[in-house]
Amino acid sequence: MPANTANLDTELLAYQDNLYTTPPHKVSFFSRIAPTPVFYWKFLTNVYRSSGQARKGKYDAARWSETSHHVLTALESVGVNVEISGVEHLRQLDSPCVIVGNHMSMLETIVLPAIVQPVKDVTFVVKQSLLDYPVFRHILRSRDPIAVTRDNPREDFKSVMQGGTERLSNGRSIVVFPQTTRSKTFEPENFNTIGAKLALKARVPIVPLALMTDAWSNGKRIKDFGPILPTKKVRFAFGEPIVMSGRGAEQHQQTIDFIESKLRSWHSRSE
């Protein structure tokens, strides 16, 4: 099945030997002492501007990846360091795929378009609540996501299977976070098989994704908007594509093994 290359653009991140790391730069005094308000000012200004474009029908895939990249650079501007590896696995894949990853914070939903969209036309499985946010909803709805409520597992499963196979058949890859909730710890027992089942039904591979994004911490009052913690490094790692076969259980376990291995490695480096 040929990949859909419509709306793909030049990659926005400068990789060296297939690895992106935040380049050395100066962090302003105010950003060092108040990273959270500085970041959110930049972030919300970006969202407001993008929402206006989306309402006018001018927020396309290229603009999505650009504004996502602006969020990444806003994080870097307040001292957050980012490391991204494995994107070559997406580049070398000649079909759409289901990207299956763990879920830690709001950060991955916002930043992944800057990483993936220039390489693979992509959309997300997201919570319905994100599509109902004031201002932000216009942006996300323009990208044709698949919404789930988390209240009715049967209906959510049906939405993902139907909506996912339709988008994949049109060449658009899907990002899915199968955890029941965002968490700083990875619990395989709460990592369901919906990504594997979607890939199996659509006859496309899984690309496993391990991430560590707790630099954008969960908030106490509003979970999606917590303190920014520059001492914590942000990491994304994409694995080699996993071809589906059988009932998908083996491939699901391979995804879990990849994520666990990466998280162990990253935790050992930070100790």
C-alpha cells in the first residue's frame, strides 16, 4: 500500500546520524527563574493564533507541524532539553502505520506533529474532552482525529476500528496511546491491545514509540497544564516497524518490550 505523501514538507528538526538533540543555546534569566509562565505565554499565544487560522479553514498539515515545532522550541527556550531517535524507521516505511506509545503528559500530543507529520501524514486517537477545549478544539478538529470518550469501551473500540481503518486506507498513519490514563510509570497491564488490533485489521505495521515527557507535568487543578520542569529531559524513541500476523498478541508484546527497554535505559541514565 503506498504511503500518502500529500501535505508532507521538509523536516523541521536537524538530525545528526538520525538523532535530534536540543542545540546549545542561552536561556534567558526570566526563563530560568519562571519557566512555567514563560512557556505557557508562548504556548497560548501560539494556540490562539492557530485557532484563528483553523476557524478560517487555513490550518493545514504543514501549518500544524510548524506550530507544533514552535511549541517544541518554546520548551527548549525555557531550558528543556529534547532527544529524538528512530525517525528513520518512519522514513523508510512505504506504507502508513499505527504508532503505538506510552502516554505521560500533554507534551506528546502537542509536539509529535512536528516530528511525524513532515515524514508521514498522521492523525491521533484523542480524548473527546480535547475536542471540546475552548480555542484549542478548532485546531485539533481540523486534523481529523478519532475521538474516544473513555466512558464506553465498546463504543470507543468501534470508533477506533472504523475511523482508524478508514484513515489508514487513505494513507494516513495513526498515533494511539493505549494506556487507560497518562502516567509517569509504565504499567503493561494497563496498556491495552487496541493499537495492535487496529494494525492487524488494517494490515499495516506497528511502529512502537517510547517516550519520557514528564518535563510537562500534570497539573493538580487542570491535568493537562502542569508546571514545566526543565531539569527533566524529554525523550522520544521510535522502534523498527513490526509486521502484524496471527492475532497480534506477539506484536503487542514486542511493543511493550520496546517501551520497557527504553524507559529502563533512560531511568538508569538519570540516576
